[in-house]
Amino acid sequence: MLRPIHTFRFTIPFKRMVTTWSPLTTAFNSRPERRINFTKNEVGLFGIPELTSHEGFYVLKEEAIFKTDDLIDEATSPTRTRKMVMIFDELSDTLCKVADLSEFIRLAHPAANYCSAAEDACITISGIVEKLNTHKKLYNSLKTVVDEGDRFETTDVDKHVARLFLFDFEQSGIHLEEEARQRVVYLNDCILQLGQRFMAGAVNPRRISRHILPAAILPFFPSDGENILVSGLYADSANSKARESAYRLFLYPDSTQERLLSEMLKCRHELATVCGFPTYAHRALKASTVETPEMVDMFLDALNEQLRPRAAKDFSIMQKMKGSECGRDSPLASWDTPYYTSCLKRKYLQASASDFSPYFSIGACMEGLNLLMNRLFGINLKNIEMEPGESWCHDIYKLAVLHETEGLLGYIYCDLFERPGKPNQDCHFTIQGGKVLPDGRFQNPIVVVMLNLTQPRWSGPTLLAPSMVDNLFHEMGHAMHSMLARTEYQHVTGTRCSTDFAEVPSVLMEYFANDPRVIRSFAKHFQTQEPMPEEMLERLCTSKHLFASSETQLQVFYSALDQVYHGDHNLHGENTTDTLRRVQEKYYGLSYVENTAWQLRFSHLVGYGAKYYSYLISRTIASWIWQTYFEQDPFSRTQGEKYRRGCLAYGGGIPSRLLVSNFLGREINPNNLTSSLINEIDTCTERLKHMDNRFR
């Protein structure tokens, strides 16, 4: 589409050397340009014509309401002319297009009127969904098809997606007697309210009277009148007393938080039992990769057994480090591990993160991603100039994802830079899911990748620390999952799959970001284009695996605690701290610290209830895929095509356990899962020893 001839652009020249950077690198390394549009010819946010103003959200939600009514009539009609699952997916797509877009704009748009209008649209769509969840006739129409089969010929994918829709329906208890259904509605509301209050309390600073604290620790913390404020764990402090004091004070038991957590867990347990599940964990894990809490427990136990002696070696090294600093009588404690991990990493790197950053300009990193996508899948990422009114802020980039033979696969909007009011998190948003439309065309996906990088300076581009490179590759992994999942139904497109599989493609991208062969392809100094020195590159890649055993053991402990809380915790008559102590003794190599309650600061218990293990499972499966397909050659087109066609293309259209088993050619069981991760850890340990010998 041509730009209107009266749209002008005012820019301040960005001083840079004449280089041979690619157009993509040059675009992302240039300071984003603020445009002034003197015409009224705006295309609307994301090219949606209704959204040339915030009032367009009213139009979108009204259109969604009318279309929803039509689709309900079609689904419940005795003379419908297409498969039930197709109607339900169009219904889902109609609501998701407005809900997902509105949720993103509510969080990300800098203008208050857009945020308010988007929030109102979110509330409206939520109300529609609540009404649908009580629509007995609609539910019965779907259930009949699931139980007895459709009048039209259906595939295994059709049946799987229909069952997913039915399960979503039954989450609200529509299949129960009215009294039980009302109880489910009440419990869901209680869980929501308790969770929100718990999360707020989890981040509140601890305010303590300075008169009851030893004078020696007062200088470590800021004052607030007669009180001192402890707002975190001071994990990076070189002062061991500061670390210990912060840990004990910030994590001191809080009766309000204990009540909120206990009540939330009780409500979740009752909700599960009313809906016919033994525990909340059984309910949460239905249709997941591992499928049952018993499978999670076996995996965690098997992994813990293998990790314990390896983690003990990590702790022994940390103990020696602490002994040399604080004396031999100073035992290693939980507040020490982050500090000594970072100390050893700095010593090993022989450089700070800022020494690596000049080789990781945002443009170079995007070119690295482009090169990787091209080699693996035949895809190019092309920076597209946006039309007036298409973006919500001036510093957004738009990437067209172009396949060498298939053409346009979708669009990725890159909202990469920090700004006031923007959520301080790195994440991926689906604006429009991919699906086959009723007329046979494919609805291409539209997603947003959000980071919080510093704005580029006039003297040069934004430079990334190594950890931010990992984050960028991670979020782009989600985006490419959305692009490459060419599913018939949007309900199961891309990341719309089980929680413990949704992170696999993004975690796998971190393996590429940690491979020296991949980094070597793009890590070049932003001024001279000189490649990163080889020794520096090898140290960076190898250092990321320091203390991998103890860090993995910590994730096992967190996962086990989450499972116990959402399993039989309520049957033991314990408070949540008693449970924490019991689980820590079994799953972690350092002892519980008396009079602390770490779990009361663990906000993931709200959003990932009974699913925190997903981090470990995703990493395990990603490691397994990496070792099987890409460790030998991270740029293999043959293996990339296998990965795309055998894994990414399905989204959630096939049960994830079956998908992973088929792709890897082995059964998903605790031993196979554990062996892939332990093999990775042992290989990295040997690599560390080899590097030590080389550079000693």
C-alpha cells in the first residue's frame, strides 16, 4: 500500500559509520523515528479501520456480540450445515480477536483513553464468556457431538479440539447440578480475589521499627521515619550480614499472607472435588503433556535422585568460596547461593556484562535471528514501514515473516523499548491467531513481542547484555511458534497448547542463543563490525552452565512444593510453612531457615497453580529436542524442516504428550525425561573442566 503523499517525516540524523550492515540490522540499530501525519488517512491500530480512535473499541465489541449471537443460533440449530467444531472455533476466534487485542492495548498503549476503552471491551467480552459458560443449550449441542459423534465426517484433530472446548465449558461447572454449579462460580470468584490480594502482599516491602533491630544492620536498609524498609533479598550484596538480614526480615512469616494462601488452596481443592477431581493438581494437569500429578511426582523424584550428588558438589564449591571470605565456621545458607553463583560467573568470564554488550546491538541480534530462521526454515524477517495510525507508539517495529515458497506467514510487531507506564516484563502477545477461514483462505497470525530495553542513544544503538539476548531469543521463539503453527483452528494455534508444552519452542531458542556457532554468526562490534574474540565467546557460552545442578535442584524444590500445596496438602493439617519445611528437606540440599516463610513471597503460586513444574518439563523436552536434532548442527535445514513439520506446525492440535512422543520417537516417561537433562548437565560440567584446563 502506498503512503499518502501528504504524510511527512521529521528526523534527526543518526550519526553512524558507513557500514555493510544488512537492511534489517540498520533498521533496528537506527533510532526509531517519530512521524508527523498531516492527513487524516489513518489505518487504525494493527490496520483495523475501526481503531483510528479509541471509540472503535465500542464498535468492535458490538460487532462481536452480534456475531456471537448468530453463531450460537447456528450451533444450536437442528439444520446446521457444517461441523460443530468449526462453529465453536469461529465463535472462539470472534471473541479472542477482541479480547486479546483489548488486553494488549489496555496494558501497552500510552494514551489513557485507549487504555480505558480497551479495558471496557475486556470487561464486555468477559461478560459474554460468562454467559456462554451458562448456556445449557449450547453446551448440550457440543456434548452430544463429543459423546455421539457429529453428523459430518470428522478427523482426530476435530475430535481433540471439540473435547478441549467441552473441557473449557465444564471448567465453570455447567455440567453439574445447579447448587454445585453455583458453588463453582462462588469458589472461582473467591480464588480470584484471594489470589489478587496474595500477589499484592507478596511484593510489599517489610516495614520494621528500627528500635527492635540490632544497630549493626540498620545501615543496610533505607529508613522511613522510625522504620526501616526491606524490599528484597539483597542477593547481590557482597556483605554476608546484609544478605542474611534481608533474607530473614523480608521472608519473616506474615499471618495475613498465610491466611490468604491457605484459603486460596482450600478453595482450589474444594473446586476440584466439586468438579469430580481428586485434587486441584489433577484438574490443572488434565490435557497436559504429563497428564497427571503422579507423573509429575515420579519425574521430580527421579530427577532429584540424580541431581542430589551433583548439586552437593556445587554447594561444596560455594562453601569454600564463603569460607575464604567469612571464615571456615560460616556455613553456606540459602541467602548465599545467588551471590556466589554471580561471583564465580564474573571470575570465569573475566569480564562484565557491559564488555559483551557492544557485540550485541539490537540490530545485530535481530540479524542473528533472521539468519537462524533462514537457515532452519527458509524464512526471512523483513522490516516493514507502518502506515499512519497502525502502531500505538512511535518506536515500534513491524516484521513481515516471509517464507521462500509459501509467501507471507504473518506479522510480528516488536515493542522493544521501555517507556513510562509500560509493563516491566518480557512477553509475547497473540493479537490474532492463525486458522483456516470458512472460505478456505488462511488467517495469518499477528503477534507482539514486548521487551524493556533502554532507548537507543544519539551516539549509538541499543546494546544488550547477554541475559537480554537470551530473553529476546526466548520471546521470538514464542512468536515463531505462532507463525509456523498452520493449524485449522485458532483455538489450538501456536502457543495455545498445554502450559508444559507452550514454553518448549521458546526454551529451545535459548539453546540456539547459547551455542557459540550461532552467536559467532552475528556477535559483531556495533562500531567496527569486528567479531567477538573467540576466547570471550567460549567463556560466555560455557559460563551459562555454572552451578546448573544446584539451580535445577532449586526448580525441582519449587515444583514439588507447588504440587504438594495443590495435592494432598490440606489433608495433613499443616500450615504452609510446615509443608515448606517438609518438602525442602526432601528436595533441596540446603536446610530450611527458621522463622522464614519464602512461599508467602512466591507469587507464581497464583498464576501457575499446580503448573510450576512446566518450567522444568519444558526445559527437559527442549534439551531432548536440541540433543536429538540440533546439537550436531544448529543450522541444519533438514532438521529444521523436521522440527517445523513434526512439532511446531501442530500447535495444540494434537495432544502434546502424543506430539512429543511421536516427534522424539520415545515414550514420555520419568526416566527418559530425566536422562536428557542429566546428560546435558554432565556434558556441560565436562566442558567447564576442559575450559578451566585451557585457560588456567
